[in-house]
Amino acid sequence: MKFIADSTVSEKINEWLIKKKHDVITSRDDQNNMIEQALREDRIIISNDPTYGEKMTALKGDKPGIILIAIEMEKHRAIIEQIEELLQLDPPPLEKNYVVVVAPGMNRIMKL
């Protein structure tokens, strides 16, 4: 899978995804540019910034898939376990127009 992580995402999480053979790039662009890049390159956004949820609901048309991390970034192991569980679903609910909130002990999946 292809991901684009913003600056709120820990390097440990990015490194873990790369180790699992995923294509991960990081970006310090603003949300609008990241959303455009994610759509253009068919990438899933990973962020710890809750304002992405608001931004996605306001957008018209296709929206990139997004993983919103609602766990403290210092808890790398918990985040990785939740994302790993998500990626094992068949198929993972990470296509366009879906947002997944990775929260303590659960993943919430919502269609936008």
C-alpha cells in the first residue's frame, strides 16, 4: 500500500510500515496539498491531526483514504498493533472516501 504521512506521525511508525514493504513518503505540506497529492498518487494519508476529519467531510467529490491516529504518539507499539490489525482485514478499509480512526483498543471505520 502507498501512504503519505504528515509531520505529526512518528518516524517509528513510518519505519515500521516501510519494513512491512509499504511505500511511505512524509510531507510537511499543508492539508490541501497533501490531500491533492494523496489523490493524485493514490496514497492513504496518515496523521495525528484531528482537523483532517473536518477537512474531509467538507470536501466535495473523491477523498483519499485516511488513518487518523487518536493515540498518543509516544505509544508506538499500541499504534503499530492497531494499524497492523487494520491492514490484516480483507480487504483493508482504506480506499478512497474512508476514514479510519485508530483509537486505544479499537479502530473506527467510517465512510465519508
